[in-house]
Amino acid sequence: MRKFFGIFIIAPLCVLIGGLACKKDEYKNLDCGSINASYKNDIKPIIQGNCTSAGCHEAGSLNGDFTTYNGLKGKADNGSLNRRVLEKRNMPPKGALSLDDRKKLKCWLNNNAPDN
């Protein structure tokens, strides 16, 4: 009976906890010195390709207008961009950004989200 308890209860619990720990530590050793993310060349194309589609963060959207730097900067400054896209990964709704795009976004945010 104890053997089954370990296999069916403890093992899945360890996998779940391990998976959550890996997700949170994804940016722990991120070297932003080697990732020079600029708004114009890196962040804007990521946002345009994933966030400004019809019904989401287009011009005039109640969800926030990400078609302009100022519209995105507000979400960067209040932490919601980081929380929703990098931590929770529930945005964009079609699925998380690629790891490469998330790293660029994280470094850009760590650099105070400049308009560069």
C-alpha cells in the first residue's frame, strides 16, 4: 500500500512542484548584458505580432492600446506586462511567447522599458 501511495501521490506532487519552480526561475540567471533589446527593433515587432490583433490591444481598445510606445509603457511601468506575459504567461491568449521573445521583453523591462 505504501508503495502505491508514493507512486500515485508523492511522485506527481514532486513533478508539479518541480515544474512550478522551474517556471519561476526562468530569468534568474538571465544575462541582459548580452541581450540588447530595443523597443523599435525587438519589442514593437513582438507586440505587433502577438498583441495588437483585432479585439485585443489595438488602437482604442479598452484593454490598453499597444500600438504606440506610450500605450505599452503604461503597462510596463505598472508591472502588469511583466506579470501577465512573463510570470503568469496567460498573455497572449493564443499561448506564451517564445523563450527568446520573453528574454528580450524581460531585459527591456529590466532596463526601464526605454523608447529606443
